[in-house]
Amino acid sequence: MNDQLKKKAWEIRRHVLKMCVKAGTGHVTSSMSCVDILTVLYRGCVMRHDPANPTWPERDRFILSKGQASPALYVVLADCGYFSMKDLDGFAQEDGKFGVHLQNSVPGVEITCGSLGQGFGFAAGVALGAKMNRDLFLTFTLLGDGECYEGSIWETAMFASHNHLNNLVAIVDRNYLCVTDFTENIVSLEPMADRWRSFGWDVICVDGHSIPELLKALDRVRSRKSTKPTAIIADTVKGEGVESFCYQPVCHGIAPKGEQAKKALEELERRCSYE
Amino acid sequence: MNNLTQRDAFWEKVYSLAKDNKDIVVVSADMGAPSLDQFRRDLAAQFVNVGIAEQNAILVASGMAALGKRVFVYAIAPFITLRCLEQIRVNNAMMKFPITIVGVGAGFGYEDSGPTHHITEDIAIMRSMPNIIINSISDSVMAEAVALMSCQMKVANYVRLDRLTLPSLYKKGEDFSQGIAVLKKGDSYIVSTGSMVHVALEVARQLKKKGLHVGVIDAYTIPLQEKNLISAIKGTKKLIALEEHFLAGGLSSAVCEALQDHGVVIPVLRIGLDPHKGYCYKYGGREIIRKYYGIDAASVTKKVLTFLK
């Protein structure tokens, strides 16, 4: 299963890149860093969901709080069968169904998101509502590390632990890069794990590109051995799979062009066939 | 109903509805009221205190609304509109999750608290977004009715409650679906909203003594139900719009837009807060502040007299 998921993740990256190169836009690097996480959630038997019935009341909710990673989510959803892979060709096009930031009219997408610091609080509301209803589904949310600069994230973090939302799982895509610089140069986010712990969360730190580590971390969440909400700090590389974009500030929110795009696609094709 | 504040009339109704409907939830940003105490005591499972965290309040409320909860979010008016404006824009105006935002202290309601606690821009800001209905409450009968209406709304609404205990303008059972009410007929009209409707009525009384028959219209729902307003003022030669709100974008702007869009070309006197006067640090009561801006009954009467001459 690990190898299959890894291969699937590379295929998804290849689709994300193709889609964004064609459109000449999209947050490629923000998407690439979280592809393994999304692949494990949707294809690794972690989340309970039904592509044939996107509004199934008992589905686990996935709230993408870093809405700029929508290309990754759209490809994963299309790959699951929520909508046709052909729809991906219309990404950010005049006749397309979706654009650069997340849109809740797309089957399988729970919220419109582009403004940071919001999806997380929404997810906490869903989790609290589920507790009130005695619904058993879990709510997963994916945050960007740069998103953690938003004050509302910490309003929600203390709210969720106070209300014992152990049905809420927040995954932080810790790729260490924002738009203009590395997070530790901008305003330090470390010690990230300790900060979440001090807000009353159970914290698991993983390599966000390791399928086995992600699976192991997410395997524990449904049993709810603790009353605390779970934060998974996933160490990632922003742009993973597109070498020329990795470890590079100011590559946020753009798609590669020309020769750079060609090279990147070749790189991903090689990965897909190799894995 | 004279003895109830708008706030207590509103929350008592919400309480009575919530007793029979566990999907009604109150999210408070550390804001209480005597009428909310019984809600907290008897319906603790339906009461969520998020602390002084308005952004999270709107987000949590919207998340619960996604599961079908009918959520009332409560705080002091400037904080539950402006601090979390973008959350409202994305979750409620854009995604249309139907929550009820309840702000107490409309206008200079927190009279001795200074300008941070006054709310003099909310109508302009909230009405600039689609899918948000403003319920600008002028008495406690309306407050109670709007509590019930809130539970049936398909979009989000913002209920601006005044802190004053004001005399009732309406009888129980009044239909508040028309957006405006003609409280007094006249040859010309003052259109107002919230507690300023009471000032408008006082002005009309003063003008009557001088032989002028000026009517009063309570515009309690914004966006205005324009057709109802236009039909109510049919034949009027001059119109006055009165508000405890900065002139930019508030009720008087909405009235002028309605007239323009319906081809009604008549002079309009806009009486509200002059932006050149800025924010004020006046204390000693609401009347003092209203006098400073020239929106107290005596100042308004003078302005209207000159305008109608």
C-alpha cells in the first residue's frame, strides 16, 4: 500500500503541474508540499468518504484551510471520482469550474477558502456541532505553517482544546516557506510543536512526505484515546517534486513556464515511472 | 412591553424557541445579559462561550450552521461586525451560511464608553455585502419578532439592538415582513432607523406645533425594500433621512440610492454624523453626543424647518 500511495502521489503531482502550467497560474509549490498528506487522507483509507455521494451526512469532513493548495485538492478529488479528470483542464479558464483558490461549489469541497486563518475555525465549529449531535465522523483540516501567523488560528486552537474536540485533526503543512522568505526569517514559528502542545493539543510530528509515517499518525486518531484534539506537524518541502522551486522564496503562487516547466514535467514523469 | 430592553425581549424569545429546538445555539464572545443567564443555566449544552474572540465566534458559528444548527452569535456591536468582518464576508456573505449576528449597542448605545464602543459605520459596511440582511431594531416588539424571523432566514442577518429601553412603537403580532413601516403619515417624511425613529417622531410632534405635517417611516430592514419605500412616499415633495451613523453609506445613502434608481427626483436632507467631526470623546449621556453631532430632536427640528421652508 505504501508504494502504491507514493506512486499515486507522484501522479497527482504530475497532474497538478500540468494543470497549473496549462493555466499559467496556481500555487504550485503550496500544492506540492501537501500532496502526500492529501493522498494518504483520501486514498489511504483514512477518511470515510463517498465520491458518489459528496454530501453523505456521515462523511468525514476535510476542510482545506490553506485554500491556495486547491490545485492539489482538486486533482485528488477528481482522481477519487468526485468529478471528471477533464474538468481539471478548465482550471482558472474562462469556462472552467474552479480557479486558483478553493471554491465550495465543487463536489467534495466543503468551503470557499483563500483568506487564511478561517477554515480552521470553521472546522472547529463543525467538530463541535458533531459533538452536539453525537455524530461520529471526524473533521480533518489542513493548515499552512504560514497561516499560523493569523491570530484567529490561536483563538481556535485554545477553543478546540477547551471544548475537548478530540474529533478534530489539524495537520500543519510545515514547509518553512512563506511568500517572501523562510518562516524563521520572517517571524519565527518555532517551537511549533510546543506551541500546539501548550494550547492543549496532542501533537504528532511526522515527515510529511513519508507515507508510512503519515499513515501511522493518522491511524490513531479515530480511536480517540485522549480528549484532546490532534495536531499533526508534517515536515514538508515547499515545491516537492519540482526541484527548481524547492527551498526558493518568491516561488509562491506561480506556475513554471517554458523550459523550466518542461524540465519539471520530465522530472515528475520520471518519478511516476520510477516509483 | 415598555419595561423590556430590546436585548431582553430578543433573548427571551430565543430562549423560548431553543427550549423546544436543540439546534438553536448561542455563541457568545463573553457577552451576557440577564435574559441570557437563564439560557446558560437551563440550556447549557446549547450555549457556547468562545471568550473575547469574535473571529473564532463567526467561524465556529458558521461551521455549526453547516451541520444545520441555527446559531446566534452575540457580542458588542462594533466588535461582532468590524473585528470579524472578513470572516462574515467569506463564511456568510460568500458561502451563505445562515447565522444570526447579534450586536448590542447600536449607534452611541454605550454612551459613556467612548468611540471604540460606539458603532457608527455598521449599516454602510454590512449593507455593502450581498446575502446579509440588517435588522435595525426600533422597539422590543420588533426585537422579539426578529428573534423568531431569524430562525427561518435562508441567509445571514445582523440584528442591531439598542441599549435604551424605548417605548413600544408596535403592537404584538405586527407584520415585520415589509421592511418599512409608516408610523405617521405626513406631507413630507422623515425616514429613520433604530432608536432614531423615536427622535424622528419627536421632531414630527415639534413640527406639528408649527403647522407642518411631517410623517415618519421606520426603515427597519436594510437593504431597503425599495418598492415599499417608494410607494409609501408617493407624492412627497421633500424627504429627510435621519440616522445615528456616519453619513457615508448609511441609511440616508441607501434612501438616496433607492430614489435615484426609481427615478424619483426630489430634494433629500440627510441628517447623520458629519465625517468632518470625526469620532467624539463626549461623555455625560447620549443626548450630549447627539447634540454634538446635531442629531438630537431640537437640532433636527431646526434643520428640517429650514429645509421645508
